[in-house]
Amino acid sequence: MKKTGNPVKHSSLSRNRRVSLGVTYTVLVVLGVLWLVPLVWILLSAFRCEYQPDGTFIGRVTSSFFPKAVGLKNFSDLFTATYYGVSNAFPRWMLNTLIIAVIDCIISTFLVLSVAYCMSKLKFKLRKTFMNVSMIIGLFPGFMSMIAIYFLLKSIGLTGNPTHPESSVIGLILAYSAGAGLGFQVAKGFFDVIPNALVESAKLDGCTNFKIFRQIILPLAKPIIIYQALMSFTGPWMDFIFAKVIIGADNAPYWTVSVGLYSMLFGTHPDTNLFTQFAAGCVIVAIPIVTLFMFLQKYYVEGVTAGAVKG
């Protein structure tokens, strides 16, 4: 007859497991609430439409979490107002950011996928060394190189140029995309899964490496292309540090949206009464990113998981 385990011991283990899960879920719920509260506050502030008894609109931070009245005034004012001498400043800042993000997305995605293909399918001297060095460099945050990049761009007239202020936009695009190739690790992991036999067969047929990359590898790499394009787009779209330093504080017509929103509250002419408009701007900035991730989530997950199979 088969013996059963000690029921007291099993009961104790079950009770300990329930306590452990209860503590874990409680901590996760608390952390989730702490993470969501600021987001909900910004969202509510964006639609807050409250007035003082004398009819003055309240646009600053208030003590109440939930608005007493809601509306779209903050959004309409944001799109039509003049900031730092720039009429319809917010739409212009959005357009600047979109142009920079799209150009960087195209350049960075091509560079990352090209380097990933070379690291995955080509064999050459110092390949392992280059991979190790790039991994070490990737451990350091990008803003550590900010001062060096700024003075390098300044020396060639791509930042702080009073005669050609638009050149700072070109400098910012270069700052975003020039070193993008070092982030090839995830894409390389994806390309490692593609059989080398395809590449070798194509070479026997006389195909060049670029033709193999363009006609064989890329058609099979849709998930990693979308993943890398998303990463390359969201970087410039949300970046503040490089945009603030390279474009400069006196170049308002060419600011990105992050620099513009920051300057509304903390720039050379701050105005705390613009907080609700600032919150409306934050909501608008988040819409494209959220929309992209919602529609491309499937490919994003496939790119991450497939790229993590091999290193």
C-alpha cells in the first residue's frame, strides 16, 4: 500500500506558499499603484478646466487630485498659443520631433541590421573582440559622451550656429544615429537563427553580401525590423538630454517637443500657470508611442524573443 506524505507538513507548506504569494501580490499591487498615480494625475490635469471666482482660468498645480470640471481648453490653447516668440509653437515642436525621429529611425535601423548581419554571418579577424568591446561600451549610459559629442558637433558648425540655426537639427540626428550600430546584439541573435545554408547557397550562386542581406535576410526578418524601428523611433521621440544640449536654449523654433514642454515650466521664462497645458502636451506626446506599440506588439514580442535565442 502506497504511503502518503505527512498531512501536517503539506498543510504547513501550503500555508507558507499562500503567505508568500500574498506578500508578493501585495508588493506588486502597491508598486503598480505608485507607478499609475502620476500617470493618472497627468491625464486628469490635461482635461482639468477650473476657474477662479473672478473668471480666471486655473492652469497651475492644484491641491485636488480629481478635477472639478473637465474640458478640452488646455488642448486648444496648447495648439494655438505662442511660446518663446514662436507662434503655434507646440505643433512646430511636434513636427520637428517627428522629422528627427523618422530620419533617425531609417538610418539607425539600417545601420543596426547591417552590423548585425556582419556579426552573425561573416567571419573576420577581431570579430569576437569587436563584439566584446561593443558589449562593454553598451554598459555605459549614452549621456556620458554628451559633452564630447557636443564639442565635436560644435567644431563642424552643427550646433550653436547663429547663422544656420537649423544645422543643430542635423547635428542631433547625427548624435542619435552615428553610434546606433553598436546596439546590434538583439538583431544578431535573430540573424543567428536563420540557417547559414541560405547564405552559403546564395554565395555559390554569385550573390554579393549586400544582395544576400537585401533579398534573403531582410524578407525573413520582419519581426526584428519592426522591433528595431520602434526602438529607433522612440529614442529621439522621448529624448530630452541630447536635444536640450545640442539644439540649445536660444533656438526655440527648432526645439523638440520634450525641450519645449520642459521650457514651458522651467525655461528662461517659466510660467507655472501652464501646467495643465504641459499635461495636455504629455498626453499628446504619448499617443503615437502607445498606438505604435498596440498595433505592432505582436512583431515587437517576436523580435525580442527570437533575438534572445542566441548571443
